[in-house]
Amino acid sequence: MKKGTILSGMRPTGALHLGNYFGALENWVKLQNDYDCYFFVADWHALTTGYEDTSQIKNNINDLVIDWISAGLDPEKCVIFLQSSVKEHAELHLLFSMTTPLSWLLRCPTYKDQLSQLKDKNITTYGFLGYPCLQAADILIYKAGFVPVGEDQLPHLELTREIARRFNYLFGDVFPELRQF
């Protein structure tokens, strides 16, 4: 019997590198044996910082999935999918964007950090500010109980918890309590 549901994804913004492998993929390969795992190519997330030039996204998607399978992800043991192929991600994101206070998004430290780091890109868009709402939709649509994330994503995980709590308060118990893995 599986121990629970895990969801994680990567943006197709370039070639897989050692940081991706040792920071996430190596762990995913192990997790697929004991958990119901959903691993997705986060193509909509790639647009939050790269909407002006999408010419390489399709090639990057293909390369990323090939790399995942080459590294040991087994489509018989886990679900591998493209975020944009599941339209419900966008629908839930829309609902979350209607109920999430703007102040919650503005206080997210990764938003402020990225704005200062990516000064050469025009990322003062709702897509970038609302990234955590999309991330929350990605996680909660599968009612994932565990999300393997790095330190940099902990504020987003906490915001996902807040979004779920608010949604549950407004509409009844729909989403589970989320835990970092």
C-alpha cells in the first residue's frame, strides 16, 4: 500500500543540470516506489519569467521528459504529465486568484527576491505575482499530502497551506493539510 500522494514539477526553461538531478530527480526516482507520485513539466510556470520568448519551451519539454525517464522515473510507477494538458490546473488557479488576498502574494519573499534578481526581464505581471496561486493549484488539485521542495520554495508551500485553509473555510473541507517532504 502506498504511503500517500506526492506532487512535484520542473520548469522547462533549459537543460537538466546536476542541481536538478541531485536536488530533486534523484529523490523522485526513490519516492515513486512508495508513494503515488505525480511529476509534471511546469510549462505554464515557465511563462511567468519567459513569456517573451517561448521558442525553446517545446524542445525543452521533450528533453526534460527524456532526461527524467533516463534517470529512472518509470511511467509504470508514477504519472508524468505536461501541466498545460490538464486544464483543471488553470481553473483551480482562477478560483484561488479570486479568493487569495493580494497582500499574501505581495509579502512572499521569493517575489521580492526575484524582482531584484531579474531586473533585465519585465516580470511585473500578474502571472509572476500570482505564481504561488498556480503552484497551490498544481499541488492541491491532486490533494497531495507531501511536496518535496527546496528551502527556496518553503514560503510558497506555506502560502499554499494558507490558500487551502482559506478555501476550506469559505467552501467546506476540500483540501488536505499539506506537509513539506
